[in-house]
Amino acid sequence: MSQNKAFSTPFILAVLCIYFSYFLHGISVITLAQNMSSLAEKFSTDNAGIAYLISGIGLGRLISILFFGVISDKFGRRAVILMAVIMYLLFFFGIPACPNLTLAYVWQCA
């Protein structure tokens, strides 16, 4: 029985990491949207300021696509995908630790 290279273990792992990355992206947007009032109080702003913070997720994703395409060609796609998942996990711990809105926005876009 010949093994189909299109469905090898590294390929499946890479696909699962991509889907997990989109899953984490959705969780991050939902989490921030559900906690707008508490985040607005923490960062001394209104809901518009927190909406600005939430928009940073999309902006960070757009900016990262430009750079990580070249980086993935050099180091491999799987390594870049795993790095993206790790960055999302750091995001979840970094946003609550940020002392102000500006730092939270920069942390989120990175």
C-alpha cells in the first residue's frame, strides 16, 4: 500500500495548526468583545477605545501576513504556523497584564 504524501503526518499537523490559529483568532475577538466594559474601566477609556483595541487584531494579522510569507519561505511553514500559535497564546496573557491602552494595542498588533 503506497502512502499518499499529500496527507502525511507533517501536512496534517500543519493544517491542524492553521485551523487552531483561526480558532484562537476567533476566541481573541470574542473574548475582547465580551469584556469591553471591564477593559474600558481598566484602561480608563470608553467602548470606542476598546473597539479600537479589537481592530488591532485584524491590523496585526494584515501586517504579519506581509512579513511571515517571506519568513515561512526561509524557515518553513510549519515553524511559522507554530510561532503564530505561540504568539496568540502570549497575546492572551499579555493583554490583561498591560497597564494602559496604548501598550495593549502595541502588544496586540505585535
